Amino acid sequence: MDNKEKIILLELSKSHTEILYPQIDFLYSSGYIPVIFINENLNIGTSIISQLPEIIKIKTDNFLQRCCAYLKLLKYCKYHKIKNICLNTAQGSIAREFVLFFYFSKINIIGILHESDKLIKSISQKIISKKIKKYFVLSDYIKNYTDTLNLRKIRVEYLISSLSKEINHKIDGNTFKICIPGEVSVLRKNYQFLLDKVKKEAKFINDNITFILAGNPRNENDKKIFNEFRNPNINRFFNTFENFIEEDKFYKIISDSDIILPLVDNKTHYFDKYHNVKISGAFNLAYLFKKPLLMHESFSDVKSFRIISIFYNNFNFTDILNNLSKNKNTLKNIVSNYQNNEIYSFDFNRKKFISYLV
């Protein structure tokens, strides 16, 4: 019988699976056994982690289903003598409900916080923090923000997603692939900027440039702008996906891309949050795959982005694309910056995660 300690990674929402992969790797590499309790709508891919853990799916659509899920989790914890749980999305009403259910449990619970300003602005978060005293945020610049809050009895540390499995960082080939990952949401990304640029400057854009929209529209408004990328006058520059992209296929798209374009700028609805208190999924995927970021210059004041990003503005966007598509040496230098900087390394983040959790 395996005597290694089991640790629960819990995701109650319908997103954020990309954050689970490094945690799985951190635990296996440190001699622990991760057990994943996830929303039944989520899947864990096998292509980017060294070992697939035990996965238990739970229903969370209504209160009764969630109570059954909490009881199932509690029963599992008692039987396997679980001491530690990491709540992958430690914010919102469902996280508050979970914390109240486990409030008197002696199990240590830490959480990953996706919007750090909730620590001072959200009543729900204050309730959650009665139980969870230690949080991770997903980048150092967000940690810098929390340091200004003068929090009492709550510790916040940053964790940057890293993998133990060596991912192919080879940047070559004639095609210059720019990936825009995640659901197509006009509130989260400035698609109008990209559309206007390509429509206006199509004849100046190098033919080997391809934008990959690795996601699906969220609502009718998003579908409308999504369909504009299929305009016959510009669709040669875009790869789009009509149907849901399976987990492993999605990560293959990221891995095969040359650069990640978050499409967040100072005109984006949630810009202030992404600039200070919240990480974009695109940032996290860049960390995970050690990919260069193509960032709007409004983020150039964020120190941690400077060594892994190329910055553009409204006027030089096309010139930067063309230059990168002809010479990828700058991209290779950024990959080297990831590899040579401790804060992006697997072992640095593994040690931080384990020491914070147990």
C-alpha cells in the first residue's frame, strides 16, 4: 500500500483547469499524491503533465448537487486522512459555501485567488478568509498590489505556473503563428482593434502571419465579432474554431504557436483589473509554455513583463508583426529569459507551493 500523503486539488467552477497542471506536477515531484475533485464539465488533458492523477468529478449546478459533492469530498477526506486541500478558485459564492461547509473541519485549506482586490472589496471574500488564511495569486505584480493592502492575519504569495515536462520551445518554420487563447469575449479582449488593423492594413501584412483564435464566443455579441474574422477579405490571416476545443488539442495549439497575444489594452473593459489585480488566462498560458507575450505598451510599466514581452502600440503593431515574422531571434531570446530567470522555473515554484501548502 502506498503511504504517500494524498492532497486534494479542488475546482468547483467551470474553468481554470490550466492552473491545476502545475500543481499536479508540483505534488508528484515532491513525493505527494494529488487527487483532483473537479466540476463534471471539466476535463484534465494528458499531454502536458508527467503523470495523470486520480480524478473525481462532481456536480455543482445547484445547491443540492453541491451539498452532495461536499459530503462526498468530506467522506473521502476522512477515509484517506486528508490534511490539505488547495481550492483552485477561492472566490465567489460557491467558494464561500464550500468554506462554510468545511468551516469546523481541521483540514488545512489554502486558495488560489484570481482577483486580489476582493480581499478588501468583497464581503464573500471576507467570509472565505475566516477559514482560508493563505492565498496564492498568479503573478508577482499582483502580489505587489496585495502588499499595499496592509492585510492582517492573511498571507498572500505569488505562484507562477511551471511544468516539469520539457515542452518543445523550438521556434522555426516560415509561418508566424500568433495565438489568442481563451473564449472570445469582447469584455476581456480588444478584438475590434485587431479587426480594424487587419482590415485597414491587410496589404501591408506579411503573408506568413497567422492569428489563431483558440476559443469560442461566449454570447451573441461575441459571436457577431467572431464572425467578422471570417470576412473573405481578411480570413486568410485567421484560424478560427467553430466547436469547443478539447483540452489536449488546445494545449497543442499553444505549444505550436510562436507568441501569445492577450489582446488586452487600455481600451479593454477589464484593463484596470488585468493591470493590477487579476491575471489574464493568456498571461498564465504564456508562463506555462514559456511563450513570448505580444503586449500592448500600457503594460510596459509592469516590471515582470519586460523580459518576456514585446510591446506594441496602435501605430507600430503591423511593423512589429512583420519584423518578427521575418526574424524570430527576438522570440528565441525571450525563451532564454524564461529559462534563465528563477521566478519562472519549475523547481522555484514547486518549493514555494509545497512549503506554503504543507
